[in-house]
Amino acid sequence: MDEQSKYIGSDSNTNNVVFNIDDMTFLMYEDGGTKIRVFWNGFDSEWEENAFNRTRRRFARKIDG
């Protein structure tokens, strides 16, 4: 997210970042804070930046032992 933040502006209709990993599509945008939407197999989920960071830390702790 930090690497792409220069592309995300405060106007939620512009400067969005979209990328794909395998069959998942990620949309990063600004809407009162950075948000991430994940589209996969008919599902649509949204993460706020704080929730994403918390999930990332928990996942890292689990795989690190």
C-alpha cells in the first residue's frame, strides 16, 4: 500500500489502483481513509486500512511460528 499511495488521491473517483493476483482483483482507493476492495469468484469484500494491517500482522505471526 505504501508503494502505491502516490497514485491514490483524495477524490474517490480518480487515482485508484487496481491489480490482479491469480483470480482475485484488488482495488485500492481513498474514501475518508485508504480502502481495499477484493473481488473473487463472485464475492466482493472491503477492508479499511487499519483492518487490513491488523489481518496482515496476525497472518504473519501465524506463519512465522
